[in-house]
Amino acid sequence: MKAIKVIDKTPVLVDVPAPKGDGVRVRVVSSSICGSDLHMMATGYFGDNIIGHEFAGVTDDGRAVAIEPLNGCGHCGFCDAGHSIHCEQGFSLLGVMADGGMAEYIKVPANKLIELPSGLDVAIASLVEPLAVAVHGVDRAHVREADRVLIIGAGPIGLAIGAVLRGRGIAYDITARYPHQQQAAERLGGKLRADGHYDVVMDAIGSAASLKQSTTRVKPMGRIGLVGMFWEPTKLEQAFWAKEAVLIPAAGYYCKSPSRSFDEARTLLHQYPDIAQALITHRYPLEGVTEAFHTAGTRAAGAIKVVFDIGKR
């Protein structure tokens, strides 16, 4: 079958055997590129694994599903509490530490299948994963309806956070660098401004500059939610201590019902079709791997979320 691996820090299309072993076979329909894929590709992190942790497809018995790619042992205290990313035996992430969804087929544990509501197009359901990241980030920051909220950054995660806030009836401001990001942010209900101080600032970029801006904009004793991943060490400004702000990182998702991050994410994507319309800017077949990754890494050229169309819906 066709799949994408990273060889010499370059994504390439390869032919590999169909997956065997335990798990439910899923015919992948859509798989999207995450910003973290670009960072990890540059470090050679993936090894020999098929990449892709944002994907959706159809099981052999016809169920349309998204995939929660985070696995733990399932038995320790953290896993039992829904925090698989803190598994005492170490977590695994499909598409990073094990074969992922940029392939025609994959086998996954049955408990990682997130069945999609009737009418939700599998071709856009790879977005359930980044929306679940946003759900968890908003939950971690304890965002409430009465809070004044600012999102720093209108890339895929910043826009996904905006979609979650809108779905919960929470107004928000947002900063967006490029015109296409500004248009997407407005489409999802964001106000393009950063004015005064905020109860909660959601940093969806993860850089020294975005953290400095978050520190500037958060009110004294306010909360800064870190949803963008920091790939380089950064320093906290002295103003952070002076404000007595609370810094709240978020990684992965909450993996246990009834508050499972993926459950709210799939419902949002189903209820608000404009989320996919705002986020998905480019589509490619697997054969277009080189152009797809180049496009995903060129935000100024208009890319937000780049999706691979892999199988029939």
C-alpha cells in the first residue's frame, strides 16, 4: 500500500506491506499535516514509522471514524483518570512513535475509534484531532463564559481554539498575522484586536515572542494557556512574576468519557461546517507529498490546514 515516511528529513511516498496484527483495520480517507510534523521532520524524530496523527476513515464494517492517536498502558492511575499522555509506562502516539495515518490503511485499538455523527463528512474529519487539542487547552485554562479571552496566533490551533470558544458561547479576541488567517478568524467569530488586559490569554504559537505578548496582555493574576508547542527554550519576562500570572501548559487530550476531548471535537465539527471551510485551505493526493509539505510550511502563501485525500468517502 502507499504511505508517507520521512527519509533523510524529507517526506516521501513509499510502498509498504498492508498492516497486520491486532486492532481494527481502518481505510484512511483523510489525513492532515500538523505543524509539529514539520518540526519533528527537521529533527529526524519519526524513525521508520509511517507519519500522520490527524486522520479519519472507514472501518471494514462501514463505520466512519476519527482516531484518537494517543495510547497509554490503560491500567495505571493516569490512564484510568483519562490522562493517557502521562501514562506511567510511557505514552505512544500514532504517526510519531508508531505507524500513523498518512497511508491507505492502518490498524488501531478499538477503544481509539471515535465514531462520527451521521452526516459528518469523513473527508474533513481529520480536523477532529486538532479540535480535540483545542478542547483540552481551553479546559486546562479553565476558560469561563465571563472571562475576557485573547488568542495569540491564528494558525490551525489558534483557529481551533476560537472554534471551541464560539461553540461554548464565549466571545474572544484574536491576533492574526496574515490576511487569510484574519479572514478565517473572523469567519469563526473572532474579533481581530488585542486591546487592554485579559483574564485568559491562549498562546497558540509557542515562541519567545508569543509568550512575551501573552505576558503583556494578561491581567494581574490572570491565566496564560500554552497550547502552541515550544520547540526552543525560552525565558519568562520579569513582568510575568510581577503580575503573578498562572502559566498553564496543555498537551494532548483528555481521553475518558463523559468529558473526552474527542467527543466535543467531533460534535463541534458536525454542528459548525464553517470550521472546515475556514481551516482547510489545500488538498492533495498522497502522490503530492512534496508539494503538500512545502505548502504546509509556507504560511505566507495562504496555507492553514493541508489535507491528504487518500481513500473514497
